[in-house]
Amino acid sequence: MPGAGGHVACECDRSEMVKSPAFYGLWTCYFIGCTAGLMAVSIAKPVGTELVQAGAGLATVLVGFFAIFNGGGRLVFGDLTDRLNPRNTAMLTFVLVALAGLAMWQVPVLTVYVASFAVLWGCLGGWLAIAPTATASYFGTCDYPRCYGLVFLAFGAGAIAGPQLAGFIRTTTGTYLGVFPGVFILAIVGFVIAWILMKPPKRGKE
């Protein structure tokens, strides 16, 4: 069965999936992508008001603006996953997240804030397209609900870890600026893991 990016899906059930390095690569990258994204999403408004002095009203409007990119990211990265394959698209998101985190870390001004957070929200939305497509592409559809159910746990873990980590950094350092080196480092780690592990499983002999 054809998968994203022209790969042939390896039809397997959940017990076989968890024996594959590709599963652990996908799960870890999904977790990192969601953790980094939700670190930013959870602090979008306070960063706007406290770090770049946007004002409460403008910061609130911008959060709604960023949400558009979150939805659009699902469409854009869903299409890219079909065109480029899940691994390459995952690495692309990590490059974008790293650049956005680095930009906010080094130049925390309003224009950079708007551009960086649009990218961060878009990449977070993108993972909600990349992960299910990768699951079907790599492991097939015969046991897809159970397979993706296990993969989706990475999103839940990231939803817990991201905001908690951002809050911890803010409390420890006294500023939200310290969140962005963390986002940058997570993105670099995610890129390396995607490059090494997010490869389509080899099919067994038929």
C-alpha cells in the first residue's frame, strides 16, 4: 500500500510496530515537537506583554492570529508530508522551530515575536498532520487505530511537559527569555533523532 512520499507501508499490528526503531523515532519526535510547540503556545500572551511590551490588548489579538497558523500548519505540513515524506518534513519543522527559538532568544522584539510565534504555532499544528500520516505510511492501516493511539500518547506527554517546563524556567530565571534556548535545544535534538530513527521500516519477505 502506498504511503506518504511514495513509500510502501509495512502492514503490521501494534505489537510489531513497537519493535521498530521507526516507532521510537516517531514517538520521540512527536513528543519533542509538541513539547517545544506547547512551551511557546502556553506563554504566547505573557511573552507579548512582559518580554516584548506589546500591551495586553495587542497580545490577546496576536494569540488569535497565531491560532490561524496553528490550523494552517496542519494543512501545509500535511501536504508537505505527502510530497517530501514524514522524515524530511519532521526535520523541516525542527529547523523552523530552532530558527524561531534562536530568533526570540537573541532578538526579543515585537516583529520577531510575531514571526517566531507564528512559526512555532504552525509547526505545532503541523505535527498533528505529520504523526498520523507517518503512522499510516510506516506501519500501514490494518491496525491503525491502535497504532496511532499509542503514537498519540506523545502529544499528551508533550502537552504536560511543555507548559510545565516553560513555567519552571520562568520561575527559576525570572524571565520568559530563558524558554527559548530550551526550545532551540529541543529542536536540535529532534532533528538528530528524526535523521537517525525516522526511517521507513524495512518490509519483511512476503
